[in-house]
Amino acid sequence: MLLRRFRTLCDVVLDTTRKVARLEAASYSAMSPIERHIALQIASRKDGVFQPSYDAWRVTRINKLLALYGVEWFAGKRVIELGCGHADIGAFLAELGADVLCVDGREENITFAKLKHRKVGRIDYLVADLDGIFPALGRCDLLVHFGLLYHLRDVDAHLAQCWELADEIVLETVVCDSLDPNKIVYLDRDVPVNSRGLHGVQNRPSPFYVERLATAAGYEVERCFTGDLNSGTFLYDWPHKDNGDLGGFSHRRMWRLHRSSGAAILSQDPNLRVAAE
Ligand SMILES: C[S@@+](CC[C@H](N)C(=O)[O-])C[C@H]1O[C@@H](n2cnc3c(N)ncnc32)[C@H](O)[C@@H]1O
């Protein structure tokens, strides 16, 4: 009796396994060579921007962009995405009708992005090192700046160039836990992974460091320090302890920076400080 039940169970398992294998084989052979290449890379790689945790993190940040601007806003706008990785966020905005330029310092990332989003129109790509003087990218309606700032050697020089690109910026970065608007820590060793910096460094500015630079450049600073952005160990709504903690990659902040045209000229006061929370 027991043996018969066991055999029946084995038959069911085998039958199901065969059905799944047949289905997999059918969908596998229905794929084009490019689709298969993309699917195999996504399935087999876990390094850097291939880490599965990027998926959920991207969803929360795209939702924030939609909450800030609305679905309709993007059509006809020029958007630049810096440090785009596989350009999934840029491609999403291009599908909403924006003309998007996705920039990354790694040829490998841009090559994969081009394949992955080959059916998305209105999207262009550029391989460029954004640490130091970077190529002219032209003005845009929105600069998307996610997950890049903390990979750079010179935050001030980089942001000074970003201010030239747009009056509307959504900026996201890892920070240190400090209320000091002049505090930034540079860490001089980093691993050569496709999601990290090009020059083997990282940095952790205080949130107030970033806000000071943005305010001095004429932007109104809207904080998006909200729990809806939290994803895995990446947190946006953490309270300050002001203990200088670098927090790995978990202490994150996001801002919407907005300035009315011409405001940049009016607000060069270096004493401008954004009040601590
Ligand atoms: C943490 S990933 C973020 C990817 C994407 N922006 C996101 O938030 O999901 C950082 C990206 O910035 C790129 N990057 C790092 N340093 C760079 C540099 N100096 N110039 C251009 N891109 C850089 C990396 O190649 C990588 O694709």
C-alpha cells in the first residue's frame, strides 16, 4: 500500500518534471539568439548590476519618479541618466515617451543595455567616465542620478558639471551619518566590479554636504527620505545618530532638486546652509 503510494507520487513528480522540461525547451527554442543570450546572462550572472536585488530597488525608485512627476510628464522631455548600468530606468522613461540619453563608464554595461532594450525607441547611449571633466551632454529636462555619486573621486567637480545640465534633478546616493555640511569621507579602496567606480574609490558625503552644494547652485531641495524607497538593506528613512557611521551601502538619501531658470546666478552664497533635521 505504502509502496504503491510512493510509486504514484514518483510518477506524478516525474510527469511534472517532464512537462516543465518540455515547456522550457519549447520556450528556449522559440527565443531568438539575442533573447537567449540576454536570458542566459540574467540567469547565470550575479555580479554587480546583475545582482537580483537591483530589480526590487529599481521598482521603488521608478515608483518614486512616477509619484514625483506623473506618468504623462515624461512624453517629449529630454532625460539624461548618469551611471545607468543596464539602463533599465532610462528605458522605462523612454517607453513613457521621453528622449533618453543613458551614460555609463563601462562599455560592458552599455553593450548589454543596447541588447536588452533594442526594441525601445528614443534611447541613446554613451560610454563616458563621469569622474573628472566629462563630455558635453547638452541640457535636459530631467537628470536622473541614481547610485553613482558615491563611486566618484571628486564629488564637487562632478556635481558642478551636473548643475549645468538641468534645473530638475533626482539625485540618489549613499551618505555617512553626519549632520556636518562639510563632511565627506573618501575611501581609497574598492573592488573592480561592474557596478562600482572606475577608479577604485568610494565616498560618503553627509546628506547636508550634498544639500549645501545643491542649495549654493540655486536649487530648492526636496527630501525624499521616505520608507517607500526602502529596498532590502538599502534604507532612506533612517534617523540620524550623527556618529559618522559609513553604514556600508545602507544609509541612502534621495532628493528632488528643482530650480527656476536663472536661479543659479542668484544663489552663489557659500554661507547657505540647509538646516539639520
Ligand atoms: C551602483 S550602479 C547603479 C546603476 C543604476 N544607476 C541604478 O541605480 O540602478 C553604478 C553605475 O555607475 C557606473 N559608474 C561608476 N563610476 C563611474 C564613472 N566614473 N563614470 C561613469 N559611470 C560610472 C557603474 O559602471 C555602474 O553602472
